[in-house]
Amino acid sequence: METIIFLVLLTFSLFLVIRSTDFAIRYSSKLAESFHLSKYVVGFIIVAVISILPEAFISITSALDGIPSFGLGVLFGSNVADLTLVFSLVVLVSGRNLKVESKIIKNRFLYICMIFLPIILGLDGHYSKIEGLTLIIVGLLFFFYVLKDSRTEDDSKKGNFLAKDMILLIVSMAVLILGANMTVKYGVDLANNLHISPILIGMFVVGLGTTLPELFFSIKAAKKNHDGLALGDILGTVIADATILVGIAAVINPFYFEPRIIYVTGFFMLIAITLLLNFMKTGKKLTKKEAILLILFYLIFVTTELLIGFKG
């Protein structure tokens, strides 16, 4: 009986995610038009900032509880999943190649630098308040640069901005995050009820749970031919996680951590974004073949983590 209840609740959670995603795409597209911005920059700045709430909650709570290294592991681990598994699923589920805006290719070295910065600062196994502030400032400056660099040429014309669209987008994303969290919770409950291995639960349900908002949003966006929204949401989430959220955790509570988080998870994160951007550069698209290669890379990452024996 419990299994049936958990299955029903899990189904309802997924329904919330899917329906709220439809509304989020609709209103983010309207905002792109009213602000004369590309769909990519709306996804990168507005949608991604909302999408990082699950990771933000975990990292900030971990910092306040005196275990910020746990939040760091979640942030870096979810970034590897976003840059490989999530992008791959968007391509494979949408059933077509993902078109890449030329501005992403032009700025690819900046994206790599954004990921490289927290790795360099964390090589000694410690993040200080100064380093935290540096990450926050650099992250915010990069978001500002993307906004400034992505204005459309027809910027002289004023769009009809409606506060209602912004409010409805925020509400849609809030429901999406709620649905994603419920999906993780009831997925764990169902797995426990079916006596599935706790390692598998942690790795494939809880660990990947924070990527659900951008995963569902980007898949639906790609299916509706809004490739810019899909790309912007995932890349914006990754950059915010690696800079602003790590920085906030360090400012709240400067911390030491196991250096292997940098040497292994951080290394895989850096290689993942380099590999992804190089794939995007070829033909200005992400193909199904490249998506499969990214999945293989993610499996290597998971295997390495399990062999080394990280605890969450």
C-alpha cells in the first residue's frame, strides 16, 4: 500500500514539474521580447538564478550549520551533472541537435575561467572570506557582462514590459522547484520502500535532484525550439553555483575541506565545461553523438567518485 501511495505522490510531483515548466517557458519568452533580450540571456540570468535555489538552500544551510564542505560537494557535483548528463538528456529527449548562439562560442574562454577560479582559490583546501567575496564579485560581474553583451540591436524600441509576466515566471519557477524537491523526496521514499541500495539512492536520486529544475525546463524549452533558453538556464546555473554560491558559503563561514573535492570533482567540472564548449564550437550545435560522449564522461566521473569513496 505504501508503495502505491509513494508512486502516486511521485507522479503528482512530476506533473507539477512538467506543468510549471510550460508556464515558465511561456513567461520567460515574453520577458525576452519585452526587454529586447535574446532568450539565451533570459535563461542565463533570470531563469538560472531561480533554478539555483535548491543548491543555494543546501550550501547556505550547510555553511550556517558549520559543514560548508558538504554544500561545496553538492555544488561541484551537480555542476558536473549539469554540464554532461543534463545537456545530453536535453539533446536526446528533444530528439534533435541543440543550436548554439555565436556569443557563447565567442565567450567560451570566459566560461572556462569562471569555473577555473574557484578551483585555483581552493587548491589549498580552504576558502577565506576574501576569496568568498572575490568569487561573488567576479560572478556578479560576469552576469552583468552577459546582460550587457546580449542586448539586441533593436534596443532603441521600448518593449511592453508587464510586471505580471515577471511575477508569473517567478511563481512558475517556485512551483517547479517545489515539484522537483517533492520528486526527490518521494523518489527516495519509494526507493527505500523497494529496498533499493542507499548508494544508488544518494547518487542518482538525491545527488541529481538539484539538477531537476534546469533539466525539465531545458528539455521542454528545446522541444519548443527555444534552444537559447535551454542553454542559458544550464550554463547560468553552473556559473552561479561555482562562483556566487561558493562565495556566499565562504563569507558566511570560511572553511577547510577535503582537497580531493577540488582535485577530483573540481577537475572533472573543469574538463566537463571545456569538453562541452569544444563540442558546441563544432558546427555551432550540440549533436546526439556528442551527447552520448558526455554521458560516458559522466559515467567515468561517477565511477571515479565511487572508487575514491566520497561520502556524499
